[in-house]
Amino acid sequence: MSEFALPIREDLVGSAPYGAPQLDVPVRLNVNENPFALPAALASAMGQAVAAIAPDLHRYPDREAMELRGALADYLAAESGVRLEAEQVWAANGSNEVMHQLFLAFGGPGRTAVSFDPTYSMYPEYARDTFTRYVTFRRRPDFSIDVRAAVRQLTDVRPSLLILTSPNNPTGTMLPTDDLLALLREALAINAVVIVDEAYAEFRTAGTPSALELLGQFPNLVVSRTMSKAFGLAGARVGYAAASAAIVDALRIVRLPYHLSAVTQVVALTALQHAEVLQSQVATLRAERDGLAAWLADAGYEVVPSDANFILFGRFADRDAVWQALLDQGVLIRQSGPPGWLRVSIGTAEENDRFRQALTQAPGTRQEAAR
């Protein structure tokens, strides 16, 4: 038998799959999960809901997921005060699939997507998978966007997709509304779709508006959300987007058949029925975040103001050594962002205390941290 040469695409040769370390340690604060287990009553309700549809699993699910999309529209009306029709909401397997579908629909050969670094590391992979050119512009030292420069750059590049992440990952920073408006106006002028990735929106400071409020003004706007974070459903894989019905219809064209299982739909619907209970966890995490940020600042670290459920802090001469020192004590965080920075997800009060203790005992960190 002749030797088989795997005919993988040339642009994939040498590439590594996306993923953070999944290690069995006592304190895992590296992937921005909700640290709280689902309340027992909700877990039981989910089990009952799945059991109720189990006899019908020999049938395909509702490929349009209309009941779920309507429930998500109701949730957004309560959470952000923006009333949408079910036809303006789209649901998929995590916001990753939503983003991938947006690249399939509006990217592609000969088209360009633009974002601002540092930001979520999956964006260039969506572009690679869809043969979309990917261009990034650097943020300022405080991780804000130089909007005047960005407008000029957008005029030159003329992308079909502009990705704005608010709160941004890994920095946790929000995009001010005035900056968003300026970028939306420029994108509309060059006929670009703007994706505002709001995966961490529920953790934003009280009174901070969502980009959802601008949907009525900008037909090119898409707001992407997820149930992985605030709802604690990372294992269920449910993401969604709000946009014009025309944009949603474009996503319906590129979606895979029956992409959202009946089990996923009923689990998400059950979680939405208990949204108020889950939002109480969000309030706790906000308070824990603000307390941990203050502690880090008092300890001499540079802390980026965060509206998410994580904190970027530094700066370290050797962040790898600090990361390893924490791991040796059973605390896993993330080496993310520019060199010299580390990112810690917000855990339970006990987990956050374990992180504080481990960081205090990590050799050399107090001397290496620099404001």
C-alpha cells in the first residue's frame, strides 16, 4: 500500500487548534466561566424538560427555533429595554457559531474583516475558515480605540465586516457609545456589517447601555450574545444574535440543517424561564470583580478597568513564571493579552481568596509588578 499524504489545506499546515488548558486543579479561573453550579431547582426543571421531549427525539428539531428566539427577544426586552421581534433574533451553538455564520454570510474570498487588537483570539480563525482577509488595528496603551484613526483606516480598507467587542476580551473594557456611533456611521457609509460582540454584556456596570439600543438606527448592526457566561450554560452551547430580519435571513442561508438540537433548545428555554435567579449570580460576580480589582491595585499591580467577569492585570517581567507558580498552588488562570499581562476569571468568594493567597506567595511577583 502506498504511503498516504494527508491533503490538508496549505493554510492549515502547522496550525494548532484553539483552546485553553483544561487541567484538573482545585481552582479554575482561566476561561471566564460562571463559577456557580446551576441551582438544583433549575437543574431538575431542565431534566424534566428534556425527559418530556425524549420520546420525540427520533424527529428533527424545529430548524428555525422560533419558540427559543421569541423567548430570547423577551429576555433582551427585560435585560436591555429593547423590544425585538423573534424574526430579529437568531440562535446557534454558542456565539462562536453565530460569528462563524456571520463570516460565512458577509465575508469570503475578496472580502475583509477588521478588528482591534488585543481582542478575542478566535476572530482570525473565523476569517481563515471562510477565506476572509483579516486586518487588525492596534488599540491605544489603555486599550481604547483611536476612533479618528479607525475611521480613516476603515475608509482605506473598506471591509465588509467590522468587529467591535464590548466588553472586550481580554481587556474587559467597554466601547463608549459615542465611539460606537462614529464607527457605525462610517461602516454604514462603506456598506460594512458591524458585529458588536457582547458576550459579557450582563456583567457591565449598572447604567451602561447596550449596543442593542442602536439597532433601530443602523440596519448594518448585529449584536452577538451568549448564554455561556451570565446564564452559566457553557456546557449547553447556546449563543444568539440580534439584528435586522434581513441579516437574520442571511444567516439562515448559511446555517447547517437542523443546527440547534431539540435538547439544546429546551434547555435554553428552561434557563430563560429562570433568568431572574441566574441574574442574582451576576450581581454577586460583579461585586467580587470590583473587590478583587481593588485588592490587585492596592497590592501594586496595574489593573485594567473591567465590565466583564474577568480582570486583566500586570505587568510582569516573566508572566509565564507567575502563571506556573499559581498553577503549582492549584490555581489556573490565563496567559492572555499583550506580553506582561495575565487574566483571571472571577470565581466564587472562596476561589478568589485562593487566588489572592497564591498570588501573594508566588515568588517575585510583588517586585515584578509595575504600574
